[in-house]
Amino acid sequence: MAFYFSNLILQTATYKLKGIGINGNYAVGRSISTTLNLICQWYKEIENFKSQPIYELKGKAKIGDEEILLKSPIRVVGSNDRNAKIEYINRVKKAGINNNYVKGIVKAVDSQRKYKMPPVLMTKGDLYKEMSRVAGWTQSRSKKIMQLNYQQGYQTYPRTDSGKITKYMYDYLAKNFKEYLNAIGIKNPGNPFIFPEEKLKHYLTTEESAGAHLAIIPTEKIMTADSDVSEDQRLMYEVVVRKSLTLLVIPYTYVSNRLGVLVNGKLPLMTQNTVMINSGWKGLLLPGKKKSNTVEKKGIDFRNILKINDVIDVVLTNVVDTTCPPKPLKSIQIYDKGGLMENAYKYVENEEYAKVLKQVKGLGTSATRDHAMASLESKKYVSVNNRDIITVTPNGWLINWLLKNSQISDPILTAKWEEAYMRIASGEISSQELINTTAQLVYDEFDSANKNWNAQKLREIYNEKAESFNKEQSIGMCPKCGKPVIFVKDQKNAGKYDAYRCSNKTCDFVIYYNFRGKSISATNMSRILDGKATNEIKQLVTRNGTHYDAKFKLAYDKNHDRYYLEICKKPKG
């Protein structure tokens, strides 16, 4: 009921905003309005961020042939009301450190073989995250392929918020172990490893009727080389198969080496490293899209060199660094485990309500959270670029400002309602009391909307945000009117008509992202708007199905007053 009347308020606001030259179709919802508010808070933190100094004491020691970094507990981060440098100096003096070159006494030296079991299997949010890690996919791309693989019978139900499976599902994974691995190109995989029952039960649910609340795994229908599916479908299927079969591969095994050193009888220094013994289930997973170029160093077993009470030379160093602002949000950070929606309780000052919100795992579930993100995009409150980075649109900032005193955009409302549901269930209050409270909320929303209405302030907010938004999103300047060109996603047709468009609503300049079977990257579009040719685009497709490579540049059709792409270089043959 509250949201019905709140939307009536915003429908009125839509009409009134149009009257002052701000067009849009504004709507709210408990989940999307609160999520938008959290996103806006994140970007306000970036906008208002002030770098602070970090002072830290570290040590170095020569152990065998290696120089080892030793960490100390002395680390001070500055703040507006805290002089980090003075506090750091005082802590160093208190530890009795007055020389960079000191003697350290070995107080702990050990090495332990450890085993790491695989995590529980994938929820929908987990699959989105894994596709982002492996292939850099956006949420919308993953969602589309996930649904397709489910509809064609290769993956289980995709709207899940649980990473567990039934014993029947585990048994068929084990039975088809070799067939699954052969299907993704792994030949002669060997036999599956069966975890002990006490370990296995962590991954299983006895709820045979759980239905949609089970992990995403491959079905018994195996995607073979002859299956009529796209490359995207095959890649996701491979990711799902590999992740699911981690339950049938030996644990990841490593050795943890630890060294503890005491300086001046007061200051402890510590270092730790690991040595992989067997990659186990981790070796089955695909590498991430961003591969590190660094070579992994082999860890040192300190027991081969040192023993308790040995004295070593330590060089102490004052390390000065600065804090970094939060990075721009990616959509995967909104609905993923540990994401902004799940951690909404961190934005609630009231400890009681924060605890309730934490118990119910924040806003929505992993099965519904991506719908909130999709709704924010469809309402054009946020935009998400090809790298999955979120930007709040002028409309988003505007609606968030209009709801600044509203409970609907405050995560505490979810906590209040959850608490009310629990009290109704226990008989402490009646459902009518919740209805009465909600009715009062409606009246409060009307009052708040009237108090917040300030036409001049709204124009200022919108124009300021529109200017910065277009500048930030700009690929280059429009050749027709000189305004910024931005990337605009097509929400209605699953990205079919994604395009680079002029930010000036009265200008018709457009170059479509999908061009002759290929996509025009932001880099190439920037070159085009700069009067240059694109980089060579490979394997373009003609109407008769033949392929060619070519470069393109911007051309102008005087008769129709429009710009288009024309071939400026087509390789011979």
C-alpha cells in the first residue's frame, strides 16, 4: 500500500517535473529505491573522499638466500581528527625502536600441511560473478545465457539462492563425471574422488522438494560437440561443469610456513608464506580473464634454516602511503554475496535494526537482487557500461534527492518490517498494527514529497548532474552539434540496438554498437569521432555470408543530413 501511494506521488512528480523541463517516468519500490540510495552513498563517498596518510613499520631479514618482509602491528591511518604521524612516532618510541638495524629473536617457526575443501556450489549471483571473472561478462549477458541453457535443458533452474544440492544430484554428477569432462575437452580425466560423508554433507540438502532453492549445476543432459548451441552457451556450460565437479576432485593441498620474531623484547614481527602441494579442485577451474604476469615464488620452509631463540639481523623501515578512494561500483557488487544489497545493514546506525537486517541477509535474496539492478537500469536511474561499471544518471540522482527523507529509500524500513513479521508470528503484535503503521507511512510520504518540492533546486541538481554525467560518459564530441556522444544501452531488445548517441536530445546523431556482425568498441568510436579510421576489424560479414577485414571512418550524407560509417581500407583478396 505504501508503495502504491508513493508511486502516485511520483507520478504527480513526473508531471510536475515535465512542467519544469525535466522529462522521465519516475517510480519507486522498497528494494530499488533503497539500492539506488546505497549506490548514491557509495559515489558520494568517492566524490567527498580526502586522502589520508598511512604510517607503517615493516622489517626485512635475510633468511637463507631470500630477503623476507616482516610485518609489525604498528600501523596508523590518519583521519580528520587524528594526526597519524605523531601517533605513529609515539607508538614506535613506546616499542623502544630508536635504530633501523636491530636484532630479532625467533619465537615461532613452524610449517603445517593444510587442506582446503571447495566452496558450496553456485547460486545465480555466484554464476554471474564467475562469468565476470572468467570472461568479463556483464550481468545481463550472463542472465541471458543462463536462461537459455536452462530452457534447453543443460543447466538446472537459474533463480536459486542456495549453493546446495540433493544426494540424487550429487550421485548423477559422480556417475557422469568422465562424460562431463570429455564434453568440455578434458580427455582421460581419471576417476572421481569421493569425499568422506562428514565432509560431503556440508554440500547437500535433504530437502528433496527444495526445487528452485538448489545450486546451478549441469543436468543429466550433456552438451556434446554436436549440440546446436552458441559459443557463449558452451563457455557458460564449461564454467558450470567445472565448478560443479569440484565436489569430485581431491582437496587443494598446501603447506603454510610461519615465522615470528621479537624485537627489543616488545615488538613482534611476523611473516607467512604458502607452498602449493596439489592444486586439487582449484586446478579444475578456469583462469580469470586478467592473468598475472608475475611468477609465483616458492615459499620457504623456515624450519630448514631457523630454530626457536635464533638471533637474526632485522632492518626496520618506516613506510608511508596514502589511502585510496573506493573504486567505481560494478553491477556484480550490488547483488553478489557480500555485495551492497546483502551488506545494507552496514548503512544502518541503529544497532538493533542493523542486526535484524544482517540476520535476513539484507535486501532481497540472491534469486531476486539482479531484478532490482535490472529495474534501476530500465528506469534509467543508473547506466552500466560494457565493463560492468555503474554510473548514476541525472534521473537517478534526482529521484534519490526527492526521496532523501523517505523511509522507502532507507534500508531500515526492511529491518522494521522484518522485525514486525517476527513479532506477528510470535503473537506480540497483530497484523492490523502493521497495517496501521504502514498507513501512517503513506501520510508521511505525502508530507515529505511536498516539503522536498523545490523547482529551482531540482533544476540545479538535474542540470549539474546531467553535465557531469555526459562529460564522464563521453566517447567524444558529436560532429553535428558538438555535444558529448555517449553509449546508450537498448533495454527493450536485449542490447540489439545498443548505440553511441549524442547526449543532446534534439540531435539525431547515432552509430550502432553492433555493426555488420561485430561490435564497435569505445576505443574505435573515439577514433571515429576524432576524425580517424578504426583499427582493423576482423571477420566482418557481408549480406551473402562472406567474411572480410576492414577499417572504417565517419562519412557524411549531405542529401539526408546524416553520418554513417564507410570503408576506408579493405585488404585485398
